[in-house]
Amino acid sequence: MPMQVKPLGEVMAAEITGVDLCAPVSDALKASLKQAIADHLVICIRDQDLTPRELADASRLFGPLKTFVLREDRIDEAPEVSIVSNRPKLNDGKPLVQAKHWHTDDSYLAAPATLTLLYAKTLPKDGGDTEFINCYDVLDALPAAMRSRVANLRAVHKYLSRRNASWVAERSAEEEAETPEVDHPMIRTHPLSGRQSLYINPNRIDRIAGWSDAESDALLDELYEFAFQPQFQYRHKWRYGDLVVWDNRCTMHRANADYDIDQPRVMHRVMLEGEIPR
């Protein structure tokens, strides 16, 4: 069966069927998958059965891979693959929903990951969806006066921001040295589409460069309130076999914490080599 693309949401996302990523993938199919991401920002490739090594190999169809900063989350047999789960992470031994606040991956790095791939391994009985925001649409809808204020601003991103909304894992000394604070433009131009989007990350932005904390907080809070509106969102309901791919350059996402936390939710994640936001 040839590859089929079916829109999943009104503002972004598409379902991909008719693709087996364990089988040889032609150049034409690879191009079609990349075009689907460009068109829909988020794609869900259904009905995959992938070991960590097969997931890493399939991910290379989209570009060169990187390894996640935190060594302890990497899978030994395929270090490009990391585990994202709600298994106990805190000292009290209680499960923890990671990434439950809006963010875009890797923005605390000078060259954040371009794409992220997330593969469902263990799902709760109900809930545990992943939600996405179309940041192209956010910028397009931003009032002209607000857009003018943001146009030439840069935000300082830190692994451990003073505004961190979600729990973040501790870093080793080596990992800390690899993640100094960086600054990025708040309006980002996609190198492939040429479109601009609002590039924000509530979990990693510490402040606006050159502004006081109070001034930064006032503008950031206003931008976040605007960006979080439902009309910009798509909510993905996971099935076993789903491989979801999204473009970090023009989206935000979060894991939904609406399920019984004692039920395991385990995902395998791959990220593509990054580029400096322009």
C-alpha cells in the first residue's frame, strides 16, 4: 500500500499510513515524509514495531542524529535514543510526569534539535496525550503592536532557568559544562519554509536579553498567555506503534498529566542535529 497522508487536526498534524520503517525506504518515500513534516509540522507514522536500534536507523531518514545531554537517559544499545518516562525520578520514589509544561526541545543549546521523534513503548490505559502548539500561527495572529515589540528581541535560554515550570534533572559537572546559557531570537525564521514563528520556551527562557527580570516577566507572561490559546493547538492521542515526529523550529509541545500516575508511560526519543536559530 502506498504512503497515505491524512490531516489529524485543524491547525497542524497528519497521520501517515502505508509505511514500514523497518523495510527499505526509497528516496521518493523519504522526500514525501520530509514534505509531510514541512506541510503539517507534526506527523504520526502509524503501526511501527521498532527496537531502539531500528528507531535510530529509521530516524536517520530525516537527518543526522544527536545524543541527549543527560547520559543516564541514553539507551546503551542505541545511545542516540533516550528514555522519557514517568518512572520514579524524585528522592521520594514517586513517579513524575516529565515535560508536562509547554516547551520546545533543546532551546538551552546554541544549536537546538531541529526535529524530535517520539515512539510509544508503554502507554497508560487512558490519557497521557501529547499536545502541540503551531508557533507559525501564533506569530501570524499576534497583534501588530506586540509583534513590533518582539521583532528584534533575543531571549536568554538556560537549562536551569529561574522560570523553570517543570522539574529538570540534575546535570553532572561534564553535562553542566556542555550547557552554558545561550540567547536566541524571539522571532525565528525557518530555513526551509522561510516562514517566521514565535520562538519561545516557558521552561527554559530565563529573561529577555538586556531587560530586567521584572520587565522580562511582564512581556513573557503576556506572550505565553497568548500562545497557549486553544485555537493554536493539536492534541495527539497515542496508540501503540505510533512514531510521532515534530519540528521544534515552529512548534511547542507538552505531555499531558491527566492519567493515573501509577500507570507507566514510557517513550523512546530521538533528536536530530540542531542548527543555530536565525
